[in-house]
Amino acid sequence: MTVRVQREDFDIGAELNALRAGRDDIGALVSFSGLVRGTAKGAPITSMELEHYPGMTEKALTAIEAQAVERWSLQASLIIHRYGLLHPGDQIMMVATASPHRSDAFEAAEFLMDFLKSRAPFWKKEATADGGRWVDAREADEEALRRW
Amino acid sequence: MTVRVQREDFDIGAELNALRAGRDDIGALVSFSGLVRGTAKGAPITSMELEHYPGMTEKALTAIEAQAVERWSLQASLIIHRYGLLHPGDQIMMVATASPHRSDAFEAAEFLMDFLKSRAPFWKKEATADGGRWVDAREADEEALRRW
Amino acid sequence: MDVLYFAWVRERIGLPKERIETGATTVAELVEELKAREERYAVAFSDMSAIRVALDQELSPLDASLDGVREVAFFPPMTGG
Amino acid sequence: MDVLYFAWVRERIGLPKERIETGATTVAELVEELKAREERYAVAFSDMSAIRVALDQELSPLDASLDGVREVAFFPPMTGG
């Protein structure tokens, strides 16, 4: 059960391999990674600045992960979220979940993503040719919380 | 949209990185990997033999993937499934799905797994101290198909 | 036609593949013909609810026609993933 | 107490953090006090449905008490992931 908030990029393969290294009780391993898309509302973006709230970010992510651990049969979990200046194609964040059977890993990963999107203090600002623009929260993201 | 059936192990990180290489339209990347567990029904297993039906396997996986592509907004997808002799902790298979937003990638990955479990011609035989035992199909796996 | 067996069906019948000349028009008729032929087939096919069938590599029901079919396969429920 | 601002709230108010001495007993009272103080606060807090609040790094409602709170943060809905 690990949370990391960092400026640096991460190696998703190394992270997934580390989660299962030296053990043989895991049957299912799910990962999600979020990437910077090159366009926003049809216009190309040149970069994205990710602001966060140091201290609260780690607390919020740890609390979300603890909820997932309580609800599902997880053998391991990982949340990595970057902040700072990113560019199209870059990795923004990842979650990984491990469980004996696939339904727990899948559901827990979706739960982590849904809560992380709307409850962890990150804010995205996209830079386009017209200047910077704060990304609006999506209605669908708030709705996604209701299913849990 | 790729299907590979192979005896060799695979590098999940290299596969995920290859899916997103040279493009910046993907927003969400989901992976699932299935691993050999070291115990079955409480007894330790020493190895697992994965039998398959060459020819039909590739056809079945390709058909399942085509259904996913039709139902969800996928930008890339991958299914790798191994056969032959495996050991506890080994990777058995992986799927990966890429989409602009996370719900498509998550749902398509779950769909691929549900259908692959019950519709692709693979059979697992576990070796224990008491000899070999064919793995029974799980009721839950057949039920999982009904939600789609 | 070629008849293939996988997993415990293969083990019970004792071979992975054989060539069979048959007048059977459906899968069910072919199964009855094989069961009547030898004990090992009767054992393998004793509970057909545990058997899946593919005709030319497509999953098919027991009452499917064998007309034009070149390859029949029998196997237990699949356990991939 | 320390008051922190993030994202466009920070940009509108023009600073990331300040120390404020206040007699306000709830978040809502603190907001009214700040709005009355200067135009830039009035602009940032003109639509409180677009503002989220954290007290000592826990998401909290607008009517929450400030009793014992050391750090208040104002920011727009979060857009991580």
C-alpha cells in the first residue's frame, strides 16, 4: 500500500513488476495510467501545469487507498501522481491493484480513480496558443462517485 | 489491435509503453495481467500446464477483441496469452486497452477478460504433490458474461 | 473429418486427434457413434453438459449440423485468463 | 491562521498563502470578512458553489467551525487523475 507524489516520471513496468516480486499469491494485477492528451476542446495544447496541495495530497490519497483496502480483498496497491510541468504524451499518474481474483483488482482500481479524480487536491492548467486555461471538473467525474 | 499467443514470457512495461509510443491522443491506459498462484484449493502447486487449441485460440481472441472495439471507443488494445509450462508467480496473460477517457478503457478491459476466461480455448492443469488436476471452470466466470 | 480432443477429454480418449469417417449428420449423432465404438469414448462423453464443441474452430451447439465441417473439437469448459 | 489558495483562486487573489487574524467562527464568516476587505477577494469568492474548502487539510463544508483550525485552504473543484 504505497502513495507517491512526485515531479519525476515513473516506469510503469518496473512498478508493476515490483508489486508482484518475490511472491506467488497474487492472481490478478490491474493498472491504470493517465496521460496528457495533445488536444483539449479541439485545440492543441503545448503543455500542462499540475498544481497540488503538498501535505493534503498525500493525506487524501492515503485515505482513498485505505478505503479501497477496507472494501476489497487487495494484496497490494500503489498510487503515483505527478505534479509540475508536463507535456502531451507524458504520464500523469498511475494506480495499480493486486488481488487473488480479478473482480477485486478491477473494482478497486476504478474506485481509486473515481475518488482520486474528485477528492485529491490536484488542478490542471493547460497551455494553448491562446494562453493558459484551468481544466474544468467534469460533471461525469462527480457522478462517478455515486456508484460506490 | 493485437493478439499474440506465445510460449515466451512478456514484458508488461515494454508492451504498455509501445501502445502509447509516438502518439498523444490517449488519455487512459488500462492493463490486466493474470499470474500463476502458488496454491490451489489450499494446496501448494508446483507448476501449471496451459494447453490451448492452436488456430482457434487466435481466432477466438481476435473475435473478442473485435467486439470490444465495436462497443467502446478504443484507440489501442492488446491481448497476450501464454501456453506451455508455467510456475507460481509467472505471468499467464495480459490485456491492455487505451481510450480518451477512463471508463471506456476500464470497461473494455473487463469485457475482454470476462470473454477470454470462458470463450478462448485454454485449459489449465495444476501439478501438486498429489499429481495433476485440471482446473474447473468457475461458475462466477460464466455469470460474469451476462452483464455485457 | 478431423476430430480433436483437448484437456481431460484428450486424456480420457487417449489421443489428441484422429481422422474419422462418419455418416453422422449432427454433433450429437457423432458423439453417440463414438460412445458405441469404445469404452474410453463412453467415459469421456458420459456427461455432455461438461463438454464443449467447436466446428471448424467456432463454438457450436450439440445439435449443430456436420454438413461441410472439416474439423470437430471436443473439450471441457475453458479456463484461460 | 494560515489561509492558502490554489489554482484560479490563487491567481485571482494574487498570492498562494497569507496569515490572517480573524474573529470569524465559521468558514462562511471568514469568506464574508475577506470579500468585504478587498475587491480581489470579492471576485475570487463571487460564486461559492465553485469553491471547495479544506480545514487542516480535510475537505469541509462552508458552515464548518474554525474553532482550533490552523490552516484553511480555498480552491476550485479538483481535476487530478
